[in-house]
Amino acid sequence: MTPQRASWAEPYKIKMVEPLFLTTRETRARAIEEAGYNTFLLRSADVYIDLLTDSGTSAMSDRQWAGLMMGDEAYAGSRSYYHLEEVVRRRYGYRHLIPTHQGRGAENLISQVLIKPGDVIPGNMYFTTTKVHQELAGGTFADIVVDEAHDPRSLFRFKGNVDLAKLEALIAEHGAARIPYVSLATTVNMAGGQPISLENLRAVRALTRAHGIRIIHDMTRVAENAYMIQLHEPGHAHRSVAEIVFEICSLTDGATMSAKKDALVNIGGFLATNEDDVFEEARNLVVIYEGLHTYGGLAGRDMEAMAIGIEESLDDDHIRARVGQVFYLGDKLVEAGIPVVRPIGTHGVFLDAKAFLPHLPQDAFPAQALAAELYLDSGLRAMERGIVSAGRDSRTGEHCYPALELVRLTIPRRVYTQAHMDVVAESVQRVYERRASIRGLEMTYEPKYLRFFQARFRPRPG
Ligand code: PLI
């Protein structure tokens, strides 16, 4: 590790730029109406600063771009596959690797291999795609995250922790045989990018081992989680992010990865496992859904860029600047008195829409309405993470009413500057000043699965 400096700066300089264009309020008003007040349905040409997601939106390095040229496009046995396999083994410690087109491809495989109808899958809060694959395989998700995770005001440092008593109660109720694995995310996206501590993970490992239950690790943002451990968990300040990541992975039995986040690529993911029979079964399935087991829906060049991106993601200077930029925006909003999820998470700043718009009931979709309003104000694109994302209860058909009703300002890696963050903060403050005028929305179209992607809305009658 490098010594701490008084101030950090990005550990890179910019070699290529992509122009951004401001739009007029009239253009934006038309665009958001045409998009059914859903920021997923906007065209990116109509967006000024795009904080929809950190998924697949990172800037690749010169080495990754060079790697693209070195990709081996062989249908079978690609050199780039073996490069990726070597990096996954050395950096994460997992024995077997199956590439997939992105994270949800891996979620589909692991759910089909391990879940039987009637099974229960405990997890440290749900994630949209993870949960839907568990349900499609016949399982039911059970939330075992600590209560603090559901409280945007709690300053607890490790809101991604598992509540061990909840896990024990679930095992007592259903029996270990009905629990194929604990689904454990580093970090917890829906809680606001919140980390799990190593101490808690070790305890989860001990408990699951005693009952013969696997841990399947959603390692989408594991480097960011490791950085929070380095920063805040006693006894780990002297360790590198790479070392902590390796230990986290060693406490789990397998993993799904969306490489579009931590691993700094625009597309890609994988399933990793230490179990020979799980690997065997997943390798049979991958050829149906993704492609041959040595490319899994990816081009050779994608695997090459991913192998290089994984190495870069574990660099302490990189991760300090990446998360540091998120903290910069978060601290600015906190200072301005804007209600945000605290502590600030690692991949974005999450506005607390319930506190921002206390005059709106949750079924007026406050977070969806706030995201639309931010776009209208400045062309800033954010994402709803509240009642729309939570979907409906698969048994009752009713809306799920999550405690957290959030708008996520997600920061892509290595893409925007501090000046962009200042513009974002100013826009949020302007909208906050006129928050009482925001009316809320009603839904006019609702897709069956993962409705937040394609649902349409209109303003509630005033
Ligand atoms: O978008 P995918 O299919 O590559 O990965 C799915 C996925 C799995 N786990 C977690 C924690 C995610 O954050 C995730 C995708 N997240 C998206 C797209 C996001 O905008 O946060």
C-alpha cells in the first residue's frame, strides 16, 4: 500500500474524451414524458450526466483496450478464457470458472443447479435479478440482513451484515436441507452500497459450516466492500484490498459476478465454484443458455479485458479514488442538508425519497417521481430503487412496500470528474428547494418481470 496523502487524486490521466451535450428544459420535458417518466426508457442522447448505473459504464484503461486486440476468438479453448481462469484463481481463489454474458446469466445457472421447488434462500437483502432467478427456480428469498440496513439514518458501518439470529431462526424453521445456500452480497446494492464486515462473514461461515449450508457470494462489488473493511474494520488497515478480497472469497463456496461493475468492463460476468459436481452441472447448462463453457456468451476480447480489469480493480490507489469520488458527492449533499442514506456507500449516493418527499404516499412512487424531476431539472439521469424495483409479492400479487424508497445517483468508474459531481449536487439542491411542488406518479403499464426496467407512468392528477 502507498502511504496516505492529505488528498487523493485519480491515479490516471485522461487520454480520450467523449463530448456531452446540454439540453433545454423543453426537450427534457418532452423526453421524460415520451419515456413514461421512467429514466430507463430515456435515450442516452437526451441525458447530460448519466448516473443511472455503474454497470457496464466504466471507462476501460489503455491496457484493457490493448487487451481487446489480443483477445482470442476461438470458439473452443480460447487463450483468453485460460487467462481469465488464471486471474480468477489467483486473485479470488475459486477453482472453477464458467464465463457468462453478465451477472444474471450466472444467477440463472446457479439457481437452476442448486434450488429445488420449495427451497428457501436467505440473503443479506434482495437484489432484483438475483431474487427473480431464485423464484423462477422455485425458491423463496428470505431477508436476513441486519435491521440497520433498512434504516437510512442509522450510521452503523456494516449495514451489509447478516443478522445471525435471523439466519438461525430460518434454519430452525425450515431445516438445513431446504436451504441450498446463503446468498451473500458484497456490497449490498439495495441498502445503498453497504458493506459486510469480515468478522460477520467469518461468523456466517462458521454457522453455515455447522449446518452444511453453502455460501454463494454475489461478488459484484467485492473490491469496494474490501476497501470499506480496510477503512473501517479494526485490524485491517494495514492489509491491501487484494488480500482482503482473497480472504472474503475464501470464506465462500462459489460466486456469481457481474464484471460490469468492479471488474471495469462494459459486458461480462461469470460463475465460479469450488465444488466439482456444481461445476459439472453448470457446465452442462451453460451451453444451453450462454454458449460453450470456455466463452459463455462473451467474445474472447471481452474475457481478455475482464482479466485485466480484475487486476486493476484490486489496486489500492484505484479503489481509494473510485470510492473517494462517491464520498465527495455524498459529503456535499449531506452538508447541504439533503436526506441521503448514511453512511455513504461505495458505488453511489442514495437519496432518501421518503424524507425528501414526505407529502407523497409510497404508492405515488416518490423515488420514481424524484428521479424524473432530477432529469427535468438538469438532464441528470438517476435510478429508482424503491417500490417499483421491489415489484410484487410472488404469492399475494400485492406491491412489496420496501422500507427503503431511494433514488440512486450511481457513479460510473473513471468516467466523470469532480466538476461533474458539483453540477450534480447543485441540481439535487435545486430540486430539494422546490420539493413541495412534486406531485407523484401513477403507473400506466406494468411488465410481468423486473418491472422497473420498462414500466410507464404519468403524473398524478394535481
Ligand atoms: O446486470 P448484471 O446481469 O450483469 O448483474 C446483475 C447484478 C447482480 N448483483 C448485483 C449486486 C448487481 O448490482 C447486479 C446488477 N446491477 C445493476 C444492473 C445495477 O444497476 O446496479
